[in-house]
Amino acid sequence: MLWLPKARLVATLRHQGLDWLEDPSNQNAAFERVRWRRLMPLLAAEGLTTDQIGLSIRRLQRAHEAMRHLRDSDYATQGGAVDWHQGAYVSIDWDRLDAPPDVRVRVLAAVLAQFSPSDVPVRLAQIETASTHFERPGADALTLGDCVLEGDGHGRGLVITREPGRNGLPDAPVTAGSKVIWDRRFEIIVDASLDGPLIVRALGGQAWASLKRRYARSKSMMPQRAAVTLPSLWRGEELIAVPHLAGLDAILAGPRANDVSLVRFVFNGEDVAATSGMCSEN
């Protein structure tokens, strides 16, 4: 109702025989809104009336809704521009996203909201700054929303990985026949027949280095920054499963019985597939 003059509201109330309350703070110049209100006659004299401000607000609202619809209509893939790699990391190919810069910002915000482990959304101003930053070739990596953002060096693509943090990612004990949400990204479901005690943790640098040595001949590898943050299932010091890396060895998909998996790693409602997230290491 910002575009309605106070006199019109008062007249409407009087016509209906209704009373109203006046907020004393509306006369207190310590508040910014009061100072702006006192400037309105001067702004109106220069052509910036309350009607024009109201019209601008409605236009901005329509533009916001249009961009939100465009973003949400297919933001999960954006015509192939966004690849989730089933939660291992996210890559964005801006060349495939034929949209103005503000839509790019909204898409990046939506991706971070889905991928970031934080319950607190990243501020839009920070995302706008990051988007502009990566338009420059050779831009340095940034940390945002507990994620690491890296450009492709040419301003045409972006890779987003989970930031391990100083204390590493959380460990989550899980019992047979139960499930646990890990890092807000994955649901791990364990069959009742799988012996414990079991724990879900990030793969980590040491285990990743060991797998790289074991499968050194493989042509397909996960980017290291993403690999060390992959969810993995352990029994003590024994690595039970890393489904994202099952393309290296089927045993990493986890134990099976009667051709049925005894452990499931689910991202965004879908089971992590044996070959998901694999790409040439750089």
C-alpha cells in the first residue's frame, strides 16, 4: 500500500466510520523512514511522486516473479547448463544458459540453496558480487555458503564443490536398518542385515589418495576437491562404500545380497549411480 497517499486512507476510514491508531514513531526523525517521508514533497516537486514509486514497485515485483518463474521452471538443468553430478559437485556452463546476467544470478542462488549445507541462505548481494567476479578470465576461486566456487579460467563456466572447512565434514553414526541425512546433501539408507557399527563420513584426502594409487590406470577420475568431500560408509577403519566412485570398481558401490544393494546413497531423491560424477581430473 506504499503507493496510497495517507490522506486517501484516512478518507476511506472516515467514510466507513472507522477509527485508527497513530504510531508515535512516525513523527520521530531518528527513524530513516520518517526522514524519507519528510523528503517526499521535495521529491514530488522534482517529478518523483508516490504514484510513480508505487508503479516502480509493481514493475519490480513483476520482473522478480518473471525471473523466479524462468529460474524455477527448469533450474535443475537449465537446458544442460547445470550438471549436479548427483551431489558430488555442480558444474555450470554459462554458454548453454541463454539468459541475461540477472537470471544467471538467480540460477546461481538456487544452486547454492540446494547444494550448500547451511540453513542460512547466501545473501543475494554476495551472489551478485561472485557472478561478476567470475566474468573475468582467470578469476580466483571464492568461498560462499560453505562451498568453493571456481571459474573455468575463461569466464564461461563454474564449478561448485563443498568446502571441507577447518574441522572437516561431520561424521554421522548409522545403525543397521536405519537412515541418516548427511551434510544436508545426501540420505544414506542402510539395510537391516548390514553389520555395524557403521559411520558415514567424508572420504577425505588419505582415502582418496589410496584409491588413486590403486586405480592409477583409470582414465576417469573425480576432481580432487570434490572427491575428498564425497559421502562414504565405514565399518571401523574398513571402507564399505563410495557409490560415486563405483565407476572405478563395482565394489565401491557397497555390499549386495541377492543382487540387491544393502546401502543406498540418495541425492535429491535419486540413487547415486555407479558412473555418476566421473570426469577427467584437472
